[in-house]
Amino acid sequence: MKTHSLSSQSASAFLATASTVLVSSNNVLGANEKLGVGFIGVGGRGRSHVNTVKGLIKAGEPAQIVAISDTYGFRREEAGRDTGAKVYPKYHDLLADKSVDVVCIATPDRLHVPQALDAIRAGKDVYCEKPMGHWSQTKLSKEFYHETLKLKRVVQIGNQANSSPEWKKVGDLIKQGVIGRPVHVQAGFYRAGDWGERMPIPDRTAQPGPDLDWEGFLGDAPKVPFTVDRFFSWRKYLDYAGGPSTDLFPHVLTPFMNILGLKCPSLVVATGGIFKYVTYDREVPDTFNQCMDYPNQISVMLLCTLANDYQTPPMIRGDEGTILLETDWSSGVGSLTLVPKKGQKQEIKGGYSDTTRAHWKNFLDCARTRQKPVSDVEFGYNVQVALNMALLSYLNKKVAKYDVEKEEIVL
């Protein structure tokens, strides 16, 4: 076996480009003290977050959108006009803005951890979209985790199902012992279509320049020539994304990790490939299966195909019964069926919530009180390790194990 080293000199060099200074304290703020919010990345998901925060402000949340940054000038300027915020071509300049108290990072996966590290070192609290980092950045993700604790920053990872009251009810049932000891989770993400990876390209003639920062987009990724596909449809490429495991499975895995109290897996095996969408320059798999064993003797099996959207119900099997779930991964559990070993089936109604709004509200509250948010950096790190283990298992065709003491993935 070999220990997989996942950092590089290029990563260190990239991080060194930021001249960050601790500019704010960890003081508890008043409940009505206004927070200045900055957004790094205002593509599809980033604009959704802008709209969520605008809605909270309209409802009375003491906050103000003060700064916008994006590597693509059109998105940056459009979001600036919409919010009245100051715009910054370079995110380092946004982090130097003293009016920014908290930062939302919704850039390509590869940039999440480097930008989040720069943000906490600049004294900002961070809402970081899922996945927490890129599959190649385990060592860097670990640095982010420990640095957040050291600097006492508030970090919320965008696993919004942790803010779902419906998922909390499922967790309460588990704690009550309705299915005995949980031993097996089975879930999946099924879709007929590759639009999530073959993302829209708004301008086929776009070129690097003042309104398109190619170097800023690459970050610590391999230096390759510019193409509009790489810049706009980055989820197709392994340099910037990981396919179903890192894009879709965070929705699927995180609610189970949360309600079952799971940490890092001890062992992960993954299989799959490009079985459907073989006619273009796709690098990430369109079919993916990962099996994870956890130290507390629970196995989790996640399945995905983008060739067929026939759904099967997620389930939690215990040694005294089973819970079948009807779920929208991001917003809640519509209903569940409890199947005990003895006795009658029971259907329990749930519901769907605006969990992204609740997730933001929890984050902003914690930025004021300095409490731990519902999807803190430790939780995000545990999820990221599981995803990274799966991608490394798939790419290397090996079993991935996790060394708890060294906090390293071993192949």
C-alpha cells in the first residue's frame, strides 16, 4: 500500500499569492448588528445564494450584500448591478474589503478550499458550497479544517439537508430505536441527462482578458490552454470536478452522515465509468457506485446513473426494522414508511422545506453568536474524505482506506 499525497508545489504557490491579513475579531455581535456579505462566484448556484440572501434581508435579516467577485466579467457586473454591491475582478481584493464580514464561495470545486483558506485568514466567516473541495485536495482540505478551528472562524458547508426539519425527524426516530441498530444504508441519484456536466456556454467567442480571468479560474489546477468548454462547462473535466460522487452524492450522503453521526469511512470501494455519454470530451463518469464501511459498523451503498431516471426509495436497514424514504435530497423527506420486523407497516408524513434559506439563516446567526453551525467544517471534512476516497478508488482501481491517526487516505 502507498500513502496518497494530494498536495503539490503548485497548490502552495497558488496559496502564497494571497496577501491576507487578519482584519476582524471573533467578538460576539449584537442580534441586530448588520453583517456585510460578499460573494465569490456568481454563476448559477452563486446567483441562487445571492437571491436567498436578498430574500432574508427583505424579511428583516440585518445584513447587506456589499461585494461581488467572479472571474467572468459579465456575471460579475450583472450581479453588481442587481445588488448595488462593489465588484472586484480579483477575489483577494474582496477579502481585503473591511466592509465584508462573511463570504459565500460558489466557484468551481477546485477553488473552494484555496479561497476559503484565504478568507478565514483574512478574518472572514465562510459559507462554502459543496463539495467542500476538489477530490485531489485531501491534504489541503485537512489544512482548512484545522486552520478554521485554530482561527476560530465560523464555516458553514453547503450541505443544506442538515437544516431540514424533516431529516431531523428521521434522525429522532433512529435515536428512539424504532429499527434497532442501523447497519445498512442504500440510496442513489438517478437522472436521464448530462446537462449537469455539459453546462451552458453563453459566449462561444469568449477569450481570456480583463473580463475573463483564465489564470484565476485555473487556480492550482494544471496549466492548460484556454477553451470555452473548460471555462464554462468545467464539470466535465477531472481537473475541476469529480462527476456524480462529488457533485451529486453530497446531497445523498450528507443527511445520512448527519442523522447517524458518521465520521470518516474506514474503507471505500468505487466502480463505474463513462457508459452513456461517450461522444464528447467528458472525463468524469456518468455511472458511479460507491460502497463505504464506517468504523461504527454501518455500510453505506450509493448508486448513480445519468442514463435512466427510474427511482428506487432510499432506505435505512436496522437489525429490528427498515425505514423507506420518499425524499427530495436538498429539501426534505416527503414521507417515510416504517417496516418493523414484527407488526404493521406505518407511514409517517413529512414535508419539504426551503433548506437553503434555513441553512443561510443558521450561518448568519452563528456568525453573530460564534456558535457552531449545523454543517460545520469538521462535518464538511468528513464528507469530503468519503468522496475523495471514492474517486481515488475509482481512478486507481484500488480499495481506499483511511488512517485516522495520520488523517490520510491510503491506497
